[in-house]
Amino acid sequence: MSSAFQTRKLADIGGVRVPPGTLLLLRDLIHGRTGMFYDEARVDVLADRLTPLAVARGFDSLLDYYYLLKYDANADDEWGHAIDALSVQETYFWREVDQVHALTGVILPRLAALGRRPIRIWSFPCATGEEPLSLAIALTEAGWFSRGPVEIHAADASEAALERARAGKYGARAFRQLPEELRAIYFTADADNREWTISRAIHGRITSWRRLNAAQRDDLQALRGADVIFCRNMFIYFQESTVRQVVEGFADVMSSPGFLCVGAAESLLRVTARFDLQDMEGAYVYVRS
């Protein structure tokens, strides 16, 4: 075992014991269930995020929490809490907006010319809702909702994130890229200008908010018939084998042609031959053909 694991004390996380090998067991269990992988440099983060859950269940050892997740009859309920604790929900409106412009200016015209009705767009993971709501604003600004049926579906593995997305309320950090004139049109500020609520018209453009786990192949069946998938900044937390599994799952359920948008720091060139990388007016999009 490497020094990163050997130096971990048995009772140094809020008084909760960490018997030898426990972090490895938890890491592998989390990886298998969610796709998220914690290397040796980040395994302490995994322990720190799960310890409060172990304490809340009355455990004095992370090994007991591992047994709960692995064997307990109510493990599915607990997995929801674990995923909430582990999920990274740092996002904002108008993030990597070049792909959003490619959607309205290139992708949707192609799909409309093919006669797709409705056009189905997925934001997965959607985190706290900024991305799918950005898409709804962009499509409204470009007049796409008046041209034909367009569905925007949003999904995430974290129910806590989805609850915030359904509420549609956001703080100032969520607007660091959104033009002020768009915030003025589509959001209403509270009395202290500390929180803004998305308009009902835009929030209502999201056809569904669903809890889905990209690492579970059966969950991907919900995306069948998707014409566009925005799956951005999730693969940076996955190992290459998991990325390949998810991308193959997308290819199996998407329409053809279908359009897959990933984060600027993510590349699929080594993991799949089922998508072609195309430059769409300065935005890079993977196309299933």
C-alpha cells in the first residue's frame, strides 16, 4: 500500500475510525457505482465528504459505512445521500457559450432540415440547472420555440442538485458570464439583490428534471432518441474506461446524426470511433453519424 494510505490515522476524521484498507474499499465501491474515481492525491477528499454521513448514521468507523453502502437492504436510499455529498456542483450560466451558439446557429438548423420533430436536447449532468436554463434562454432569444417542438431534458445523479434546479433560485456567482441584459430580462431579484429567480416561462421550457446515473447503463435508456446531449465537465472525474463506457452508451441511444457537446478540457478522440469531431463556427462538437 502506498504512503498516501499508510499515513492516514485510524481516528483522524472527526473522531471516526478508518481501519486499514477502508479507503481503498470505499474508493472502488464509489467508482463502480458512480464512475467517479479518487486517485491517491484525492482519497482524503472522499473520506472527508463521507465522514459526516457515517456520523449521522451513528457509526464510529468508515468501515461500517462501507458495509451499509455495500450490503444494507436500504443501500439505495443511502447511495442518494452519498452521491449528493460527493457531487461537484460548481457551474454558472453561459458557461462555454461557444457550444450554445453552435446549438442555435448550426445544430438546430441541421436537425430542423432533417425534419426532426420534436428535437430532443439533454443536459446531463445538469447540476443545479444553470446549463439547461442557459439553453432555454438561448433558444428563446433565437426564436426556436416558435419554429417547432423542442424539448430540453435535464438529469443529474444528485437529488440535492436537482432540488435546487427545480427551485430556480441563484446567487451572484451563477451570473459571472451571463450578460446583464439577459439577467434583467429572465430573472427577478429579491429585495436585497442577493438571489435571483428564473422566470416561469424559461423554467417551464425544461421538459423534465430526472435523477440519472451516467455510470449505470440502464439509466442511459432514458436518453433514447436524444438529438443533442450536453455532457460537459463530467468526464474529468472518470477513468478512461468509464468514459468509454458512457460514450458508447450515448452512441447506442442517440439519433443519427446526433450531437454530443463535452467540456473544453475533455477529449474523446482516444476512447471512441463512433463520433466525429467537427468544428462548428469555432465550437467543437462530436457528431454521431
